[in-house]
Amino acid sequence: MNTVFPFTRILLFIIAASSMIVPGPVDAAPRSGQTAPNFKVTSTAGQTISQENYRGHVLVLDFFATWCLPCRQSIPHLVEMNRKYGKQGLEILGLSVDEDGERVVKAFTDEFRVNYPLALVRDSTTSDFGVRSIPVMYLIDKKGKIAEVYRGYSGEIARSVEQSIKRLLAEK
């Protein structure tokens, strides 16, 4: 590991923490009502996943890192949402920005008993979604449009995510 990596990790942590306190606009980020950018990733299980896999479903795209404290706090909530609403049409995809590779993400999956696919994400995907800090969750409706964007994580955000999921699942 080089000496730049710890600095990068600390810097990303500070950015993630500050996004919870003062969320600011991200110019390049797609907004509510816009069609979600196309993406194509390979899950830690080796499956190719794209936005097309989720047409007709409500999708939570969760950009996270295994070392990010607010991300680690949000994962149990997402696991519960998947358990609660998965049979009703909810899909969740975790997109890791970890630099340490798939081994770390697979260990994280086991530690948190993640019940939805995880994938390492490339810079092009984070750029397409305007990800500047983590965690950031995109709620995408059944038609592929962005319904909500959540930056950071708190109890209030958790409640709002669940309410939005229920509303989107009820839509035709």
C-alpha cells in the first residue's frame, strides 16, 4: 500500500461526513425526474448487471465504501428493506468505491449479511451519477427515472427512504 492511499481514505471520510452535515448540490449529478444513467457492472458473484436488469422494479443504487462509517450504518437498513419489500418488486444494488478490491467487499458482504448484489464500480459510473461523496443512494422508479437522491445517512434519511420505497412500489 502506498502512502497516498491512507490520505485518500481520510479525505473521502471527511467528505462523506461533511455531506451529512451540509448537503450541497452536485452539478453533474442527475436529478429527480431525469432518466437514470445507464450502467454496467460485474457483481462480486461474477454476474454482469446493467440498468436493464431492473426495468419494472424499484431500484436503490447505493454508492458506498466498506470503510465509510455512515455507509456501514446504512447497510443494515438496506438489508432490512430488501427483506421487507424484495418480494414486492424492490431491488437493491450496492456499488462499492473501495480501492482495496473484491476481497474486501466480499468480506464486508459476509460481515453484514448483505442480501443483495454488490459490485465494485469504476470511475465512469461514479462520474455518470455525479458521486462526489458517499454514501449516496439513488431511488429509481419502475420506468428508470430517478425518484429521489439521498446523500449521507441518518435516521431521518432511513425513514424517508422507506416511505419513498413504499410509494414507488404502489405506483403502476
